Amino acid sequence: MAEPFHCGFVAIVGRPNAGKSTLINALVGEKVSIVTPSPQTTRNRILGVANRPQAQAVFMDTPGIHKPLSRLNQQMMAFVRQALDRRDLTLLVVDASVSFGKGDLFALELLREYRARSILALNKVDAMRKTRLLPLIDQYSKLYEFEEIFPISALQTEGVEDLLDAITQRLPEGQPLFPPDFYTDQPERFLAGEIVREKLILNTRQELPAAAAVRVESFEESDRLTRIHATLIVEKESQKPIVIGAEGKRIKQIGSQARIELERLFPPKVFLELYVRVEPDWRNSRQAITALNYGSETG
Ligand SMILES: Nc1nc2c(ncn2[C@@H]2O[C@H](COP(=O)(O)OP(=O)(O)OP(=O)(O)O)[C@@H](O)[C@H]2O)c(=O)[nH]1
Ligand SMILES: [Mg+2]
């Protein structure tokens, strides 16, 4: 008898900076979600599909679990809940290289609330002493009934294939939901904005808190050229020179780093135009949040 096909939704959840987006990219084998060393990089639900001969796992990357203060943060947590509502299985990602804290208990509370069947990925084992691993596994298995616990390094794609096997085995039997060449549901326009935002964060993160956003104003594709016009949004007048830099050097750097990556997605050539704009308190504006694609389906 032929082996059954497994297919289902997997919610990837965890604290900010745990490595969820790095992991979804490793699982899918494509960059579907941007990654930076700053917490709260991911702001909505990012879908990424991993296809194997006998399985299709539909992963949902989500913003880091935190207590929300601004409207933006409330929306971000709404995306976490949407993913948990929809999942067949939950993958909790923990940064094992930092010590256990209140935020970890808060994440576990959320799993309990959803009575979520969960697998635990203890990530960043490349950056920790191996002797800390067993006590940590012990601690987590006392706190929650995980189906399995995997030490992994998402960055070095260590343990990722075994993790994927364990996941797909636990997905319901059924036909694939998406065609085999489909790996994300993000519109190209949004993806372009995310790449610009990644470079913006990477170049300004020491000076700017998580207060910046990128809005794609226009996206025009033709055979030879993709023209993208995006606005870098900051909250205060004093943040504008940080983004622009001396003699415009920094914004130029952001633009050229983004363009190199965008040209791989939209070959052969991308023309990228960036502007900086101050939008006071945009993180509490429903209109701004919706325009940025951070408005959840329920919010
Ligand atoms: N050493 C090490 N670093 C990692 C690993 N996985 C992720 N990182 C780093 O951790 C940082 C955060 O990674 P992300 O994937 O953006 O984390 P996230 O959980 O998606 O973060 P938010 O979107 O802010 O919730 C980045 O600097 C990654 O390079 C790993 O296995 N080992
Ligand atoms: Mg992320």
C-alpha cells in the first residue's frame, strides 16, 4: 500500500528574536521572512510551504510573543492568535542561548490556553554550552507536555530536516493544499517592502528603536525593469537624519543593499527610489497600520 500523504498548518511561535523567521526560511529553503538581530522584526503572519515527496507542511511565521502596548503590537499579537487558531500543530521556538525568563513562561501560557499539540525547538545550540542543554530539556518537559523536543541551529540548518520529519508525521493525512512550486502567499509588493525594511533595520538598529516602517507606494513591473518607490516611515523629526545619514550615505547604503536582493527576486533590473517621511505615532494609527499590511483580518 502506498504511504499516505500528510498535509497541514504549523504555527511557528515564540518570543521575539528566538529565530522563528530564520527557521521558517531554513524549513522552506527560500527566504520568505526577513531576519535581523532586533526583536520584533516580524510584524504579521508569513506563510511558507515546505514540500516533501510524502508531505506538505504549511508554516506560519508570526511576530514574537510579547505583552502589547501600542496598536501595532496588539495587531501583531492578533496574528499570533490567528495562526494558533488555524494550526494543526504548533512549533514553539526558544532561544536556548539566553537564560529562561518570564517571557518564556508567558509563551507557555499561550500554548496552554490553546491546548496546543506542540513540538519544541531549542534553537541557537551553536551559540551555547552543550552542558546547558540537558537541564533545559528537563525544565521544559516539566513545564509543558511537548510531543517532542529538538535542539537545533536554524542558522546552520542543523537538526532542521529531522525536525521537519517529526512535524510532517504529525500532520493530518490529506492531499496537498498548494501546488508544489508555491512557497509563499505574500504579494510581490509586500515582499519588496519587507526586504527594504530588513536593510533599514540592519543599518539603523543601534539608533532607532522598532519605530520604523516601509510603505511601498508603487510597484511597476515590465520585462526589463521593476520600478519600486517606497517610503521609509519614522515617528519623529529627529529620526529622519538617522535614516538619511551624513550626506545621504546611509539611505544610499540601505537602497543599494535592498536593490541587490530585489534584483534576485525581480530580475534583471530594479530601480528603487526611497523617501523618508515622519508620521508621528503611526504605531497607534489604524489607517497607517492597515496601509502597511499589518492590519489583521480580524482587527
Ligand atoms: N547563533 C545563532 N543565531 C541565530 C540562530 N537562529 C537565528 N539566529 C539569529 O537570531 C536573530 C533573530 O533571528 P530571527 O529569525 O529574526 O528571529 P525571530 O524569532 O523571527 O524574531 P522576531 O521576528 O523579532 O520575533 C538573528 O540575528 C539571527 O541571525 C541560530 O540557530 N544560531
Ligand atoms: Mg521574525
